[in-house]
Amino acid sequence: MKNRKPSRYEERVQQAYLAQQQSGRPVNILGIETSCDETSASVVQDGRTVLSNIIASQADIHKRFGGVVPEVASRRHVENITLTIEEALQEAGKTLDDIQAIAVTYGPGLVGALLVGVAAAKAISYARGIPLIGVHHIAGHIYANRLVTEMEFPLIALVVSGGHTELVWMKEHGHYEILGETRDDAAGEAYDKVARALQLPYPGGPHIDRLAHEGTPSIPLPRAWLEPNSYDFSFSGLKSAVLNTLHNASQRGESISPQDLAASFQDSVTEVLVEKTIRAVKEYGARQVLLAGGVAANRGLRERLSKRCGEEGLPLVIPPLSLCTDNAAMIAAAGYISYQKGRFARLDLNGVPGLPLS
Amino acid sequence: MMRVLAMDTSNLVLSVAVVEEDRILAELTTNQQKNHSVRLMDAISELMDETGTLPEQLAGIGVAKGPGSYTGVRIGVATAKSMAWSLQIPVIGVSSLEAVAMNARGFSGLIVPLFDARRGQVYTGAFRTKDWAELSVVAEERLVLLRDWLASLKEQAGNERVLFMGEDLRIHRETIAEQLGEQALFAPATHNHPRAAHIGLAALGKLAEGGHPHEMVPEYLQLAEAEAKWLAQNPACGVKE
Ligand SMILES: [Zn+2]
């Protein structure tokens, strides 16, 4: 219906927003993130200052299954959701009276998991008559950087995690252009698969990183540069090459140093990620490079990107580990941009597993 | 006057109601199989406006806690507990099966609501009522093969009539008729949907018992498949539930 009368909820939200704008007081946003296996809630002030960031991790639960089980994750989210939110308020020393808006991840992610956070956010927004903001998970990862240092535009963000590998160009706040993304496995996924082949425990990324530092990249492995102009990524060929190397060696009765193999694999992944990032910086122009996502914790990637950015004289921002992995503070930080623009979601907000970033 | 908001999204039907003491102020029930995540909050907002109810006027929230579709149950429970938590009021979970069975109050005989659970299984239970009194549980709710369930009902019912209820009867009606013959009755279409008003009134009666939002969890009646498999392979760890 086009010209319908606004609901009481919509009126209350508008009133609350106007009153806040006139007051000039700081804006406290409650962030909620449940896109995968972390139930997280956070209070962030003015998009920059983390007052609390509670993460109820399910990592131990999913470890036994060798990966995240969506149904199990969704069940834990619904058990933990209000507890986690309450903890976030308590740690921030706030009550819901001090919260001006609710920001929630509505995609991409596991649909059943997303729905729990979205339902909770909508319910609280409705009950309190305060704005609801839908946040894209990748935008959240990028905005984790703003909790560390102010963003300088234009910028290039490299987002790497278990589910994502994206190169994003931003010319201003809230504007995202995807330059490249993975055509098959995400970088973090490739790490997990290679780790499994090397019989390392799940999640394998940190183990590969550790082994890589003990070995030398002496085993030749391919680099998937794809077409000369492409900023896309592909890691499945590399993963297969690693598996073949292991397989061939075992057939010949030779042993392969896991340290050297890990180092060679990591060398291939980080070279492609870093060189494509640097090339994008040069082509599009950027005053800042941001590294985001869970794989930003990877030492090999951090070191290589730092070195190359140093050579090119580019400022690089890497958030601390606690803000790299999935958390609600980054969602609240990204949500603040929408808040300033008055861009709010309606009560029919849904969880969208394949939500595009645009 | 205590007002309660109630909701059921545990299966394909969406039902929302606002009730007050012994009156139903408004109720919305649709069987359009639209996405509950998209529809639920708008339906609540509409009904609350319709009845001139502000969220802070609510004394409690009632919700169908399952069994049913895992996702559907979670949408209802997450919404209800989050709303109750932010309003600092109790949330009361009512069995989704019982919510359907309440439609048969006044029937003398065995009341058997059921939801299809695939692979020949159903979520079901058996209730009894007398002279419009509250339902009493005859057989605890469970996940069971329909054939086994019908066999055990036959023993339990003796000569009594058995009233089967629920939207999913269309799937299982033949099997039931085959096994129970004349003894089986089938509820008319008007009685097969869960009605949130029943949940609201049941919740009203239990508000004094509390019902802390943190403790409100769905009743799935079964483990997630991965968990069940894992437990089968690691029997020493036992079932924690
Ligand atoms: Zn993430």
C-alpha cells in the first residue's frame, strides 16, 4: 500500500530520531550479529568507540563436527540471544533507554542463523520504538577498521574470511564497489581444506599459518592470476595442487615436509591477495588500504601486505584480532553510517543468505 | 486489565492475537504460507495499532514454542523472547500441538493433534478435556512413526472416538482411516489452524509463574541431525538433554 497511514511504530521511530538529532548527544547503537557461529552483541558510540563487544562463540561446539553445522548454530543463537544482548548492555554500563538504534546483520550468511538475529533486532526495535538498521556483513568487516582509526577515502579494502574473499573500493562512507571476489572457494575455506589434508585440527587456518612460519616456500605451486585485468580470485586449483602434491609423494613413498608445504601454500595465497590489492590501489587510487575479515589474523598475510604497502608508501589499517573475526561492534559501526543518513529498515526486514554488497 | 500479545509461527499458519483477561481483542490468522520472518512483525504492529495497544502496556507475551518447522519455531521464539526481554515482562511458551488441540475443547474423547515430520513420522500427542475445562495430557508429545502411533492409540482409546487435528491431516488422513476406521474423526477446516488467542489466554493464566526471557527455548522434540549422529558415534558422552 502506497499512501497508507504510518504505523505507531513508524511514528515513534521518526520521533525518536528527530529528538536524538536535536539533542546533539552521542549516538549509542546496539549491534547484533548472528550470521554464522558467533552470537554477538555490542554497544558502539558514534560509530567509533566500542563500549562493549560480547561474543558467545560456538567454536567448541562445532569443532566436533569438523565445521559449522547450520542447524546447531541456529539453535545456540536462539538460546543465547537475549543473554548476549543483556551482557553487552551491562558491560557498556547502559540500559535500553540509552540506546538510539539497533543494527543487525541481515546477510550474507547462514539463513537460519541470520533469522535469529534479525527477529531479535526487529522485536527490540518495535518494543522500544527506535530505528532498525540492516547491515551487510562485509560492510561490517570493513567498518571494524573505523573502530581503530578514521577511514580515509577513497580506500581499498581486502576482506578475507572463511566465507569471503573480496576486494572492495570505497569512495565515501556507505559506498561499496566490488572489484573482485572469489570464483570458487573463499581463502579461509582453502586454508581449512588444506589443513584437513595435512590432518590438522579444525579450524585449520591458524595451524597452517604456524607451520608456514617454520618452513620455506620451496614447493612449486600455482598462482591463480586469472585474466590479466581481473581482480577475481580462485583458490580451488591451488587446493587441488596441494592435494596432488601430497598424493603423489605418498604414492612414491616419499615424505613431504608439512612445514614447507604450508609455507608454499601460504606463499601462493598471500602473493595473489596482496599483489591484486596493490594493483587495485594503483588503478583506482586509494589513500588507505584496509584488511578485514577473520583471515586478517593470518600472520603471513599481515606481514606481506604490511611490507608491500610500506614499499608503496600506503597507509595500511589492520584491526586487532578481536575485531577481525565476526563480532557485533563492526555491525554497529557500519550501522552508524545508515543512522546518520536516516536510512532505516522496516519491520519486514528478512535474513538474506546471498545478500549482495552495493 | 492485563493485556497479552501471542503468536504462533511454528508451522505454515501465522497467527497473532492480543487478548485481555477473558476477551480476545484481535486475532489474525493466515494460511498463505508466506515467509514468517517477513510477515510476523508487521502483523504484530498492525494488531497492536488496531487494538490501541502500546508495547509498554503488555503484561506478557505468549508464544508457540514448538514442535514444528525448526526455522518457524525459532522466528516466533526469538521474536517473543526478545520483545519480552526488552519490555521486562514474562514470556510464556505453549506447546504448538496443544495450541491446535485447544480448538477441540468441549469434545469428549481423545484429542490428537499432529504435524507432519517427514519420513512417515509425525509430531503428536494426545489430550483429553471435559466440559470446556483445560486440556489434560494423556500422552506426552513426541516424534513418532505414524503407524506405531496409531497402533498405540488404538490400545489407549478403547472404545472412545479419536479426533485428529491439524493442517497436515491432508497428508495422513488415508493412513489414519485405514488403521482406525470408524473410530477416527477428522476435525473440520475451521478447527485445524492454531489460534494465537488460545496461546494468549493460556499465557495469561501462567503470567504469575514468571517465564524469564533468557530461559525461553524452543521445543524441537529432536536433536539436530548432526548432533544425533555424533552422539550415536560417541555413546560414552551421553545425551545432555
Ligand atoms: Zn565474517
